[in-house]
Amino acid sequence: MQVRSIQQSLSLPAGQIRSFLLASPVEVHVTHGRIWLTISGMADDYWMSEGDAMLLPAHQKVVVEAYKADSVLRLVEVARPMPHSAPKPEPRHACLYGKLECQAVQD
């Protein structure tokens, strides 16, 4: 699946794994449940829970699994602002695989 729309929802039944290729940067928001997420080219995997958000880079393969319960994600395509008007990005939070605490993830 290639994510092309401005915003879409993705519902995953417990234990289901989905993979997709991002056409542009996408912010993923977990609106229900808990997921495991991995991104091609990145060394870390991430655990994300309801309320967590993370910016995913364009042109990468993403694999996501709903962990133990049905999960819902909201995928929002990120518009690229002009460099002179770009605000400083706020850190997003995600949990690194195998760690109990969430940490800030810089864009």
C-alpha cells in the first residue's frame, strides 16, 4: 500500500501486521491501542500507545503490528513549509523497542 492521501485512518485487528511505502513524510498518531513499528533504514523499532505520535520519513517502508488488541492509527501527510518560515519542530514521543519509558524523538 502506498499512502497518498492527506489524511487516512488505518484499523488493525490484534496481531495483524501491515506494511506500506510512504510517498511523502507522514505523521502517525495512535488513536486506539498499542502498536509495534519499524522503519526501513532505522536501527530502532518503536512501541507506541494511544496518544503517541511520530514523524515518519518519506520513501521508506514501514511495518506496523497491532499488539494484543485492536489498534487504530491516523496517518497525516506532512506539508513541507518554506525554509524561511519553518517553525522549530516540537519533539514527538515514541517508545523504543524493549524499553518501558517513552523518549522524545527529534525530526
